[in-house]
Amino acid sequence: MRNFFLNTNTKYVFIFILMAVFMFTACSEKNGKGGGDTHLPPSLSNDPDETILFPAQDYEFDDDWVVVLPIVNFSATNTQTDVEAVPLSYFVLLNESPIFSEDYAKMFTYRIVSSDGWDPWSMRQAIDLYWDTLMNGFLTLIDPYRTYFHELSQNSVYAYNVQSANKLQVYRTIMVVKPDGTEVMFQVNILDHVEQNNPQNTADILELSFKMTDLITKYITESPQDYEFLIAAADGFTTILGWEHIQGAWYSRMLERVFYPSEDGDVPGQLRPRNVTSITLFK
């Protein structure tokens, strides 16, 4: 009887642990990968802005996009093989969605997902790819598809060579650069969004927006008032905002532009940058 009692309690403890793990996982998925109230790095979302599916295996690609790569075999034999491939940038730049163009592709980060749902971040903590890295990657036209990054492979980083690659998930992203130079990825769908009035927009509508201060967490700095903020846009435009500006600023997802709800319509354009890609703290 005593042994049965102990075993039964052990079962209850085991069940409790499983439930706790499940609840923790569910909360993590809701808040986003690496998210939570403090948005510790990296702050990755589970809510993509776009999903680009790779075509069927027998799809005929335009010859102008197909290249031949001398790839060291994906297996451990290190055998070099010539493989036809298509740049991953092809699927972004030729996607039908109007939000993509060569000028604005850098506003997003990209997650490669396999047909069974595997992705580099969930399994190996390899963060999503900025445009500058993605444009150096390829979809090899083997069966099944597999992505390939030559430069990353040379450095023994194989996480992005995804077998049975099925799609690209695309996330609107702003990089925040800490005072020490550390780059922190914020996929903005992880941030709280509200409908906000924009006095700088002549259209009398509410715009889905987030507070700019949500990007400057305690992890970024515990003394934001001591810094200025270099804002860079997708087209190369840059401007500098003070902490007093950041505190009052919101970012419109509809217009992709900074605005100030507490101000009237007469706010200088350099204080309202659009298509923001990065924020760098400096003194």
C-alpha cells in the first residue's frame, strides 16, 4: 500500500509538471518567440506579415533566374556537385504582394520553414534572416527542395540549409542597436498595437500603431534620456530624434511613418521618418 501511494503521488507530480510545461509553452507562443513583457532579444513574432510558398517541385523557373552552384554535398562526404538553384530573393521580389520591392525588402526579416513545420529558430535558436543575408541564399532545385547559404556553410552554420523547404515567412522588423553596438531584432507584430488618431494625417481615420518607446526596453538601456536616436529608413534617409521625441512618438503600420498624437498637424518631416529599418543609440 505504501509503495502504491508513493507511485500515485509521483504520477500526480509528473502530470502537474507536464501541465506547467504546456502552459508555459502556450504563453510563450502567444507572446512570440523570445518575447514577453520585457522583449528580451531577439523579439520574434509568431504572426508573419506575409507567407511566400515555394512552387511545386515540377515548376518551370525562368532560365534568367536559374544558376548552377558548385555545392559541397549536403551529406558528410564533402563531395562537390553542380546543382541548379534559384536565388531566394527571386521569391520576394517577384511576389505579388505590393509591400515588396527591392527598395523595401530590407524592412523585413525572413524565416525559412520546411514542409513539416521545422524552422531554424525553433530548433537551433538561429534567428530569422535580414535581407542582406537572405539575398545570398538559394533554393536548390533538387527533390525535395533545400535552401543553401554558401558563406554560412563555410562557417559551419548549417541551420539555414533547410531540407524540404516549403515557404518563407516574412516579418516587418526594426533593428535596434544598443550603445555597445549589439544589434537587437524586433519583429514589430510582437508589440502591442492600438488604433490611434494621427493629427499629421489629413484623413480622419484611426491607424493601427505602436509606441516607439516599446522598442527601447530596459535591455536596450536603463537610461534612454542620456542618448540620441539615429533613425534609418529603407531608402537611406536618416534623421536624429531625442528621447523627448521618442516618448511622444507612435509608429503607424498603415502609413509606415512616425507620428505624434499629442501634437497638431504642423510637425517637421524630419521628425516623422517613414519606412524605418533601424534605430541606433548614441551620445
